[in-house]
Amino acid sequence: LEQFVQKFPQHPLAAEAEFNRAQSYLHHARQDQAIIVLQGLIANERFASTPQVPAAWNLLGVAYAAQKKFAEAISAWRSFLDKFPTDPKWSGVQRVIIDTEFAAAEEQFTRLDFPAARTAWETFLNKYPLDPRVALILYRFGQMHYDAAVKMATSVKAPAKLKPEQQAGVNQLLATALEDWQRLVSKYPDTTE
């Protein structure tokens, strides 16, 4: 496909060939190459009015998300939303942005970067208070404090005991976890979290 586009850059199927090449790279988990092809497709003035350009913006977001470059993915999708408000995939891309914002916070949680995860999820809760994952987020807030308390409590090797200031820190973290979980139960009494 690359050779086809090089030999026949004016051909009506050149944009489609470039898009298919990017899809192929993504299929084989070669996101960097797909991103280069997609950026070239988007930047090429000859392809500006082809249906592949909106799809390229969308696929560019997918490629970045596959690399866990969430900010770049969201930026690509927001560009899609701004440039192509009548595209049939517009509402689906909006949903993907919300899911990616959640995934970015989830990634921080998985990496045990609890302050960054909490900040990202608080932003998420402010933007999307009716999202069905709110109960899970509130549960995770308590879980982060609980895990920090357990880590602090087990950091002392037996038979030594926690110093009074360490015990106070553990107690504070456990109290905060309990507050987070009480907030969850009060807002979502019938949830499994």
C-alpha cells in the first residue's frame, strides 16, 4: 500500500490505502508506525475532503490509547469532535473520551500512584457525576487509604511495635477510609461495592 501511494499520490484510492495501512499497523500492535501514517494522512491537503480523515482522527486516538498515552488520545478525539460535529461516530467518540479519562485514573491506581489516581478520579467525578462507575470510584478512595494504612502498619518488622506517631498515622488513614466507605454506602446503599 505504501508503494501504491508513493507511485500514485493523486489516485482517488490513495487516502483509503493510507488508512488501510494504518489499520494494518494497529492490527499488528505497531502503534508508532500507525501514528506516523495517520498523522501524514491527516496533514495531507489532498485528502482533506475524503471520508478517511475523520476516521483517521478517531483511529489516531485509538493508537495513542493502546500505548496508554491517554492525554494524546483524548486530544485526538477532541480534535475529531471539533472538526467533524456531524460525523455518525461523534457520540461514540464522546463516550470513548469519558472511558479513557476513567482508564487514565485506573492506570494510576494500578501503578499505586494513589495521589494521582485520586486527583484524576475527583476530576472525573466533577465532570461526570452520573457515570455508572461513581460507586466504584468511591470504593477505591477508601481502598487507597486502607492500603496505605496496612502498608504503614506492616512496615515495622516484628517484634518491634509502631511508634505513637506511626500508630496515629495508621489510625488516621483507617478513619479516612471508613469515611470514604460511609460516603459510598450513604449515596449508593444498594451497590455491591
